[in-house]
Amino acid sequence: MKFQALRTIRGRLAVSYVALLSVTLLVFVAGASLLFWMLLTHQVYRSAIENVENTEGLLAFTPEGTLYLREDYHDTPQDRLVQERLLEVRDLNSGAVLYRNKKLGDRTLGGAPFPGEGTDYSRRRYRLSDGTRVLLVSHVHGLDGRQLVTRLALGEAPMFSRLKQFMAVLLLAIPLALAIVGITAFRVAARTLAPLDAMIGRAERITPKKLDERLPVVNPSDELGRLAVVINTLLQRIETSFNQLQRFTSDVSHELRTPLAVLRNVGEVGLQRPKAPSQYEEIIGSMLEEVNRLTRLVESLLTIARMDAGQVSLRSIELDVATLLRNCVGLLEVLAQEKGQNLSLEAAEGLLVKSDEVMLRQALLNILHNAIKYTQEGGAIEVRARGAEPNAVEITIADDGPGIPAEGRARIFERFYRAFADQTGSGLGLPIAKWIVEAHGGQLVCGASASGGCCFTIRLPLVQAGVAPPARVAVFDAH
Ligand code: ADP
């Protein structure tokens, strides 16, 4: 069975703190008890050594040669503190027991000399024959020409009971400390995580219809605040793309409706009454024209959809800009010639860009085709390419057509935007061109040409700056 409290972060935090503190306190109690035991042992050994010193001063032989302890043995204040004092004095040479106190009775504090036992005080833990554990101090000294070894032992039992008391006090304090820490940790975690509850509450209200809702940001500099800010930015992006998608969908339906309506009208008129074959040819011709428009529109929409979905991958190779421009101009020169326009190209040789040839050509053709389409008959279109700082190539396509007013230029790259109401284009050519140029790490801007027409400038990163002396500038003229 899982505990309810462990399902929440605050519960898990509180439990973790309590668990951590329990371990820490137990380690502390163990360490403190060990230290306490060591201090106690040290103290008892010192007390035993003092006792041995006193005892040695009070030992004396009767005229018959019996060793006894003078009466004033118990008079020192330390003596009264020591309850379990066991005393044994032996002759060092013969090993014979010369004295044992009453507490020791018929037990013994060891037989033959212990290793290290001598004129220095030696200490050891010892277990008596009845199992009693004691701390034993022994010392060798001379009395009336004989070498005596005095052994004095103090029982460990009182030390154990003091250690138990000490540990009991510490262990009793642990549950109290744990309760205080547990409750405090739970409250602090609950207060810290309160903004998260507010965020959850608000997030539950965000639906596709209420995408303008945002999460509350209590403290923008802490982790939760930063999370809320990041999620809000994400929501902003989702809202923007959602709105864009909605606008795009309605624009697309609008764009498709017009040619379809034209097709239907032309068809209906064609069927109204019998006509001469030449009239049918005309009707079918205009229907095909609309179908062609529809096809181009659908192709552009597909391109845009693929670009939006990130499905367009660039197959970049090193391209010579002048060659590419010559190619584009060559493709459209017939259209310019039909309108009696002067289409000229001046491109510095040796400018290399890394790009997808098909895509970049499509972008250039879209812009160039517009220039030819929107410039009046007999107009001039200039295509130029030159190296530009820093390490870029600048391609300009300028015409002396009607141009685009400044407010129109600001929106020229929006999808379905046309600068003038009566135009037949789809309004998708420039957005596609801009996407392609930017996908190549470049920029596409629309300005005004010196003659008041349009001037589109494309800047692309240069792979290699070619030397472009004027003599080597390629000049192409459609006339
Ligand atoms: P389309 O040409 O199919 O309408 P575009 O996205 O290529 O779509 O162009 C958008 C609009 O920009 C055109 O409808 C036109 O109004 C304007 N435009 C583009 N190029 C030129 C130009 N060279 N001269 C004048 N207007 C232009």
C-alpha cells in the first residue's frame, strides 16, 4: 500500500528530510556515545591510577611480615566516589598474593605478571572469574626491600549504566526533533510549491479557445518562476502559430474559392445555349487558364506547408552566383523580351555561396518574375551581384516599375499579401523566396529602386570572396 503523503512532492520532501535527519541523528548518537565512553574510560583509569598511588602509600608490613592497609585508606574524597574498587597486591618475584580487599573476596586480578606490567602504570580491560568486566590498573613498587605489584580494578557496570543514561537522553530527543523537522519541512515545501498549484489551476483552464491565458509568475527569478516564464513563452508561440494557422486556412479557402467560382461560372455560361466550336475553344481555354492558376496555387501551398512542417531539407553545394544568375536571367529573358523590357545582369565572377541550387533558383526566379510581371512594357530590370562586407554576397534585382508604397513594403512578405487589389497573383511567391533565403542563412529585404520601382536585396554568406575586377564583371542584356 502506498502512503497518500508520498504522492505529493511536499510529502516526499518532508519524508526525505526526516529520513536524512534520522540517519544523521543516529550517526551523531553513535559518535557521541563512543566519545562519551572514551572520556569515561579515561576518567576511570585516572581515578584508578590515583587510587593505586594512595594505596601504595598506605601499604605496610606487620612485624610478622603480613601486608596490611592502613585504616585511613577510605578517607580521601575520591575513594568514596569509587564503589566497586577491587584491590590485590602480590609479591612480584614469588607471585604470592599478599593482600586482597573484601570486595574482591576469593576472586583474583590475574596471576603471573601481565606483559608491560612494571614501574609504569599499565592499564587493561579484564574479565574476572565470575564474568565481571573491570578496568584494571597495575603498578610495581618497592616496600621494605620487596617488589610488590599492586593491581586495582574498577567495575565497568556503573560506566555502562551512565552510558545508557546518556544514550537514552539523546535517543529520546530524536523523535521530538524528527517531528519538528517533518512538520516544518512539510510546511516549507507546501509554501514553496504553492505557486505550482496556482500554475496547475491556471493551466487546466487553457484550451484551444483560451490560448491567451498565461500562467501566474510569482517570482520570476526562482525556478518555478522561470518555469512559468518559459511555459508562457511557449504558450505565446503556440498561440501565434495557432492564429497563423487559422488565418492561413481561411486565406487558403478564400484563394481556392475564387478560381473555383470562375471555373463554375465559365462552365455554366458555356452550357447555357449551343455555341460555335470557336466559342467552346475559348471557354475551354479560359477554364484551362484557371486550372493552371489553381495548380500553381496548390503547388505553392504545398511548398509552404512542407516548409512549415520542416520537411524541406537543403542539399547545399558550392554555387557560383554569376552562373546561377545567368541561368535565371536566361530562363526569363523571353518574358522580358515579350514586354520589350531591358533585362540586364552584372555579376562579379568567383563569388561562391553554399546553397541548394534548385531552391535558390526558385527564390531568384520568384523575385525576377515579379519584376518582369509588374514592370510596364519597355521598362528596365537590373540584376546585380557583388561581394559585400562582412564576407557576404549581395544580389539586387531592381526595376523601374510602379514600385510598392512604404506601408506595403512592410507587409510584402506576408502570405497572400498583394500590394494592389486588382492583381491576379497568389501572394505566395515572396514569402517562399524569403523562407529559402533565410534557410540559407541570408536576408531578403524589399526597398525602392533609384527610379522609384522595386529593389529586392538578397544577402547570402560567402564561401569564398572572389576577386572581382571590373573587367571580369559578366554583363548580360536581354536586348
Ligand atoms: P504574387 O506576385 O503571386 O502576387 P508575390 O508574393 O510574389 O505574389 O508578390 C506579392 C505582391 O508584391 C504582388 O502581388 C505585388 O503586389 C507585389 N510585388 C512583388 N514584386 C513587385 C515588383 N517588382 N513591383 C511591384 N510590386 C511587386
